[in-house]
Amino acid sequence: MFCFQCEQTSRVDGVAGCASAKGVCGKDETTADLQDVLIHLLKGIGQYSTRLHQLGQPDNAADSFIMYGLFTTLTNVNFNRAVFMELIPEAARIRDRLRAAYEAAAAKAGQTAAQLSGPAQFQPADNLAGLLAQAQIASVRHGVEIVGEDVIGLRALILYGLKGVAAYAHHAEVLGQANEEIYAGIAHALDFLAGEPVDVAAMLDEAMALGRLNYTVMQTLDAANTGNFGAPAPTEVLTTPVAGKAILVSGHDLRDLHNILEATKDKGINVYTHGEMLPAHGYPKLHAYPHLAGNYGGAWQNQQSEFAAFPGPIVMTSNCLIEPQPSYRNRIFTAGPVGWPGIRHIKNDDYSQVVQAAQAMPGFTEAAPEKKVLVGFGHETLMGAAGAVVDAVKSGAIKHFFVIGGCDGAAPGRNYYTDFADHAPKDAMVLTLGCGKYRFNTHDFGTIGGLPRLLDVGQCNDTYSALQIALALAKTFECGVNDLPLSLIVSWFEQKAAAVLLTLLALGVRNVRLGPSLPAFLTPALLGVLVEKFGVQPITTADADISAALNRQAA
Amino acid sequence: MVVTLVTRDAARLEFPCASGQDVLGAAEAAGLYPPAMCHEGSCGMCQARVVEGAYEMGPHTESAMPAGPGGVLLCRCLPQGDVTIELPCTDAQVGRHKIPVREAEIEAMAQAGAGAVALTLRLRPDAELGLAVDFIPGQYMELTILGTETRRAYSLANLPNWEGRLDFIIRLQPGGAFSSWLGERAAVGDVLNVRGPLGHFVLDESSPRPRCLVGGGCGMAPLLSMLRHMADFQDSQPVHLIYGANREDELLPAEELDALRAALPQLGVTLSVWRPGPGWTGFSGTSADALDAYLATAAETPDIYVCGPPRMMEAVMSTAQRRGVPEAQIFAERVQS
Ligand SMILES: Cc1cc2nc3c(=O)[nH]c(=O)nc-3n(C[C@H](O)[C@H](O)[C@H](O)COP(=O)(O)OP(=O)(O)OC[C@H]3O[C@@H](n4cnc5c(N)ncnc54)[C@H](O)[C@@H]3O)c2cc1C
Ligand code: SF4
Ligand code: SF4
Ligand code: FES
């Protein structure tokens, strides 16, 4: 196995990449290799799908399969080898179906069908040993001796960004929002990768195209979320338990949460959010369920002790899952793209076992003294407050905006983000999104210009909302986003953050602070490009970076 | 060497640590599970601070190490003598192998082949656990007859569930204390004390190899639970069951295996009978003989799960070794103490 797609990738003795029998996340060698083979086949589907899109005969079922397939390979999503043993032959069948469809469509259009090679022709073995023997050609490092590290790194940037795009697109699609641009864009990126590109300029262009595509995808996901559940409104969320039976829902999928709320209606079971599900409380139609009781716990890396102590079943709807400990193995369930061997998987939205488990378990025997956090500052709310914000900027009450967004993780270096939020001057407004917020969202930030000084914009995909606000401010002040007193402090962990970073770069947002460590797949030369062309800056210390941000503004 | 972990709320957790063993491994061996993920010095989840004692750090990712004096990763910290280590979490956040003790009523007893009883118990609801029957297929429970000292281990044959249901298959040992009680005096409604789950005889679900389950005598229950688990999860891993008995009437009722075969299409079964009657057309011999025949033609060396009385176990283990099955691929449970 070789995997270096996430921030916590092994760097034992300075060598980057998880390459032993098991990755840092717990993904084993077999699963990692099978994931590589699956991605190779998805490229093959992408090759034919792209041509079908061009011929006006898209196969959207295949395109959704691509999104789902890519999603299963994100960090902390699916660890179940058996799932990949099924997805691989399915991918091959779909690819072959598309090949036939493409040849027919080409003939009909009076063209000769192109003879595609590479993943388009790859025949996966029908047994595990055979697949593992094939995995080498599907590895992200395949061909490094010939093309060199920079090319491998750029291909990885595109692939990992694409995984993030696919995950967001899948979330939007299950809520009924998808479009040609997204389907074709994802297929195109796979087709591009299938061609084993070596031209650095072309790859950078592709990465930027992916960043723009991700903007559309986040916009579509925003439309899906707000369309189904209403525009987020400021909402106080209980972070302490109430007495009664309980179910915990983690991950990012609002549709799954909604289905669980429906399945537990009038059953005397309280539903709690966990991790990235916290922003769900801001959506009026979810908030309206009286048994959506509160939020329990914090970011994903604390789940072992939090899940062990939770007195009811747990549902994991997307990343980030880590190895379930024995004490809760039997009461944790996975849904959608998520999986772990020996852990129950919800099929066809049937939550009856989860309900049964909640009823069989004692739940919380008593309420704890109430504590709350405030969520729900999506773009509609923020636009509504734009007048007040603009006034506060003009009066000098708000001198700077920091967007501290992205993922959390276990590495000690992530204290940087806690320090950053805590040390930001009192006349700076802090916007936050992603699960990194748990490091500081219970701290008292006070108010600024009549608004809370810390605004929770939502999940990591709600970067879209943060961008709307930035664009609106830039318009009001008749300047570019880079001229605003605004700094983006991005903490990355997995591939959705890679997609968001590409979006920021594609939109020309400069001076993004990236940490806690830089992606292992970016070589010094590629980092040089990011720094020079896009002004990306690695983090240093919180205090130094705060004053640099403020001084840049003063300069 | 002794390791003392001090939690943020000042609980002191003490356990032994061998030379060359890392603190996390020693803690887990002692049934304590501090937060941890990669077990290889990379994720930073197991960070802690040594406040007293000498230690060395094995290979790790530098950025995962906590800053400051004594900062360590438990999974890579090798004590060189007694050490005291501060954990950044509370006592409640350290996972424990809690072994609940509960009461259960006999709900049903039925014959399961000659000389064996299928016993079904129903747990009484528990304040902390409700009706959850939480275990990993392959594990066992200790049953104590109320008001007596008679306590015996029996493997669970069913699956974890939320209904308080525990199924066992108990082979009656002539003259045995528990066997006599069960065979002669026990009645529906009687109450037993139940302690568990216990044991480490469980499937290695991360292994990519085919599985071969070998059971004999009273050792069928855990294997049944494993197979039911695989069926329940539509686990497509190749699996072969070798089920040995002295006489064919001691085999489980055929419906039991038919149900498994229906749910697990890839399941191969060898029924082996040591002293078969004249009409027997299946394999004649011990389960070790049957395993030998199976391994002789197996395309890939399987993981072997074996459960049964000591003599059978020894025969099976030596067959496996002779056929070159690595020790790490043999999982065993003795059902007689
Ligand atoms: C981990 C584990 C799992 C197990 N799972 C199962 C299971 O699923 N099913 C199952 O049937 N068993 C299982 N066993 C075995 C079970 O625990 C008991 O050992 C078995 O049922 C015998 O218990 P008993 O009280 O009936 O016999 P005991 O009283 O313990 O006696 C055991 C044997 O010794 C003989 N004996 C007793 N007293 C004397 C004496 N004074 N002189 C001569 N011989 C004597 C008896 O005849 C009997 O054959 C398991 C054991 C272990 C350790
Ligand atoms: S996802 Fe991250 S931790 Fe897991 S194997 Fe890949 S790089 Fe390693
Ligand atoms: S924001 Fe990233 S790290 Fe956090 S839970 Fe979501 S996927 Fe995981
Ligand atoms: S468990 Fe990951 S560093 Fe120790």
C-alpha cells in the first residue's frame, strides 16, 4: 500500500506516506490496495463518460456511481475490504456498459469511436490475490521513476481534490440536486488523470478547473441543504444531555439525519448531533423536530471516549470514522459510503435496528446543567446582517475578519488554531466552519458591533457561505476580496479540505494560511508554485501570523 | 516494570509492562484503552507526559509528538524502569473492558443432537446496559447457578442483540456438576447469574485470507455464532466448516446447517464422524483428519479457528502446523478448563 492523501499521513523518520501494513487511520494494506484498483476503474468509467457527455448521451447512473465510489475512498470513510470486493466488479461492469454505449453513440453520430487505453481496458482479477497483484499499476506513485515526484504530486493534488468534490456532490445528489456541469466535470477530471498527464501547466489548469467546479458543487449543496431544510438561522444548541433514550448521529449527511429524525418521531428517543452534524441545528426544518435534542461531544478524533460513554446507538453517516472500540462496536452503525468490517451498515434507510438499540439501552438517566453554543450563520443570515457589519467596519468597531475554517485532528500542532482564535484582537470578527471549530466554539468571544464576535458558518462545505459574505463585502467596499481586511486560516485534514483549497486558489484568494502541516504530496517545487502564484503561506505561530495578517492590512 | 498512568482527574491506573513492550500495548493487555488510533507513533492521539522514570521513544512522526519535557506517544514509549505518566484525558475517557454481571432467566431448553441441550436465557434489564447483549461472536459467558458455587464457561451461539437473548449449546458431561443440574433439575424460569462477555476467540475480520472453522464435541457454539455473524453481514470471505462428532446422532440438526448454507452461499462444510454407523456417507475420522484432507487441496492457506476439547485441539494444531499454517493464522479456544 501507499497512501499520502491526508494530513496525518505517516512521517516516521521524515519519510512521508503510509506504506506499511496499516495506515495511521487504521486502513489496512488490502483495503488501501483495493481502493486504488477501484479508482483506476473509475478513471475508466470517466474516460467513456466524458465522451458520452460530449456526444450528448450522458449516463448519469454511472456518474453517480463514480461520486459514490470516490467518496468511499476518502480518509476515515470506508475500511471494509468486502465493500471494495463488490464495488470493483460493479465498476468494471459499468465501465463496459459505457464502452458499448459510447461506441453505439459514436456510430450513430457518424464518428469512429476512439480506441481508449489505460483504465478503459483494465481487466480486474476476479479474486483477491489477483487484485492485489494488479494494485501496483493503480498506485498513486505508479510511474514515479519515469515522470518524477512533481508530476506524481500534482496528479495527487487533482485526484484528492476530486475526491472532495465527489463527496460534496454526493451529499447534494442524495438531496435531489445534481446537474450536468457537475457530472461532466467529475468525469472530465478522471479522464484527464486516466491520460497520465505530465505537463505541469496543464495539470495546474486542471486543478484550477476543479477548484471552480467545486465552487459550483458547494453552491449546489448549499441549494440542496437550504432547499430541503430552510436557510440556516441563528440557533442556540444544547451541548449537555437531557434525560431519556438517545441516538447519536455523526458525519455530514443532513438527509440521513432527517431520516433518523423521522424514524424516531414520537418514540421517546432524543437525537443528538456529533462532530460535523452540529450545524444541522441551524436548519429550521430540522430544528423543528422537538426530539433533535442537542449536540454531544466534539470533533472526530475524540470519538472513542465520547462514543464509549454515550448511552445509546451511534450512526456514522460519512467521515470521520475511526476504529470502533470493543465497548461500542455493537451499537455503532454506518450509513452511505461509510464502512468498517464487522460493523452494522444501514441499508435502504432502514433505521429499525438503531431504534431498537436506543430503546433497549438506558439513555441518559438525568439531564446535566445546561450549556449552549450558537450556530446557524449561513449566508442568508449574514447577508441580512450585512448592513450592521458594514456600519461596524466603517465605524472602526470591526477592523478585521478571520475565517478560521477546516478540519480538526489529533496532532498537537493543531493547538495553533485554538491560540489563533483566542488571541485574535477583540476588534476582529471570527468566522468558523468545519470541525476545527470545536477547539474554541465554547469560549466566550463577546460581541462586536452588536453581533456575536464568533460566527459559526456551518460545515466545511459552507465555505461557500463565507465566500458569499466576502464577495458581498468586496462589492460594498468596491474592492477585491484580497483588498478586504480578511484573512483565511485553513486547517486541512482530508480531501474535502483539498477541494476547498483549490476553490480558494481558483477564485484568486491570496494569502491563505495553510496548516497544521503541508500536504505530503506537494513537493518543494509545487509548494514554490503555490506560494509564488497563489500566495499560500504555511502557518508559523498564532501570534506571529495574527500580526502578519493585521500588518499586511495596514501596509 | 510498573507503569502508573495519572488521569487529568487524578485517577491512578497501574499495570505491569515487560521490557521492550510499549506503554499502550501494556495498558491494553491490562484491559485499559486510552484514546489511540494508529498504534505506530503517527497520529498523535495517544500523547502523554512522563513525569517520573526513564523511557525511550521508538520510531515516530515528529509532528505527532507533544512539545515540552517528558512529552511522549504511549504507543512508542518504552519504559526503562517504573514510570509515572500523566494522561491528557479523564478516567472516564479511558476505555475499559467492562465485564458486566447480570441475571438471566431460562426461557427455553431443547435437545440439540444426542447428549446436548440448546439453552436460551433472557437477561433481566440492567440500569446501565438495558437489554443490550453486547459481545463479539466467539466470546463466552460464565454462568453461575444461583445459590451455588458452580460456575462454568459457555460460548454464545447467537448474535449480539437488543432483546436480552443468550443462546448456548451445552453438551452434557456425565456426572458433571453443571451438566447434572441442567439435565436433571433446571426448569424454565430458573435464574442464573451471567458474567461476560469474556474471551478473545473472535474472527480477525481484517484478514484477507479464507477461513476454516474447526469444531468438535461441545465446541460448536462459538463457530455457529461466527458463521451467523458472517451470514448477517453478507460477508463474502471464503469459509469452510469442519464439524466433528463421535457419532452421527451427536451432530446438530441438519436444518441448522441448511439455514447457514442458504445465507452463506460460499460456505463449504465437512461433517466428520469418528465412529460412524453403517449408513454414513460423509467423512469418517476425527476433525483433525478432516482438516488434513481439506488443507491438502486448499488453494490458499486459510486462517484456522478451532474450538473443542483439549485432545481434539492438540490434534488439530499439530495437523495445521504440519501442513505449514503459520502460528499467527491459528485461533484457538479450549472448551475445557
Ligand atoms: C471458554 C470455554 C467455553 C466453553 N464453551 C462450552 C460450550 O459452548 N458448550 C459446552 O458444552 N461446554 C463448554 N465449555 C465447557 C464447560 O465450561 C464445562 O467445563 C462443561 O460443561 C463441564 O461442566 P460440568 O459442571 O458439567 O462438569 P464438571 O463438574 O466441571 O466436570 C467435568 C468433567 O469431569 C468429570 N468429573 C466431574 N467430577 C468428577 C469426579 N469426581 N471424578 C471423575 N470425573 C469427574 C465429569 O464427568 C465431567 O465429564 C466451555 C469451557 C470453556 C473454558
Ligand atoms: S488516509 Fe491518511 S492516514 Fe489513512 S492511509 Fe491514507 S494517508 Fe495514511
Ligand atoms: S471537517 Fe474534515 S476532518 Fe472534520 S469531520 Fe469533516 S471530513 Fe472529518
Ligand atoms: S496511537 Fe497514534 S501516535 Fe500513538
